[in-house]
Amino acid sequence: MKHILSLVVMLPLIATLLIFIGGVPVPGLAHEGHGDFSAGEPGNPKKPARTIKVLMREEGKKMVFDPALIEVRKGEQVRFLLYNESVENNHEFVLATIAENRKHAEIMKKYPDMEHEDPNAMRVATFNQGVLIWRFTKIGEFEFACLIPGHYEAGMFGKIIVK
């Protein structure tokens, strides 16, 4: 009986330890740094925003965003209307720096079914649409990309320049 009680007490501690040292895959923990975004901050849907339509599609073996270059002003709020025109593939729109997206793309290779519920990211199913509202608070160059394994490598990324 004493051993069973010890086991009951120790199992939650062992599980917590494994999660924090990376021994157990937990997709929700693969997103580090929530709340601190390099490209700005989540937008306020009650405030005015410029609307930018972004198409996600395939062109032969390439996967692309259209437009692939977007310019905004520091402090501007943008409502991205995301349209996935693909017949076969879900796509993502992940807004970050190039380095952050590449790092996260490596995590996505380990957890390919991970879906994003972050303010700076959205997965859009085939022939569907989504809305992402973002306020750009920092000057610089940022990237939007699809981090589903193989999509980035097929050319599915674009640049945002904040002036």
C-alpha cells in the first residue's frame, strides 16, 4: 500500500519533469514566447484597420502567397483576409522574423499536425478563409510564412516591410 501511495504521488511529478526537459512531445509547449511578438502585437478588432487580401495557392510545384511583399507603416493596424485557394493543401500564415520562422519550421517537422492558435498565426483549410488582425509596432523587415513541412521549402513565404 505504501508503494502504491508513493507511485501516485510521484507520477505527476515525473510527468511534469519529462514535459519540461522535452521527453514528452506536447504541441502546446512547442510555441515559446507567447505574448512577446517581434513584429508587433495582436490587433483590436474594434479599431479601424487597413484590409489586405492574401491568397494562398500552388503554382505547379511552387506554393506561394499573393502578394509576396507587403509594406505598412509603424503603428498601422492591418486586417489580413487570408484565402486558401488550394484544392489539396491546408496552409498557414505565421508572422514573425525570418529566424523565428525557420526555428519554428524545425519544430513543425517534429510535430507536423501542430495547429497554431497564436495571435500571429493561423492555419486555413482548403478552400477556406480566415482573418488575422495585427498592429505593427516595430520598424523593420518581417516574414509571413507557411510552416507546414515542405511548404516553406516550396516557396511559401513573403516579406513585410514596416516603415
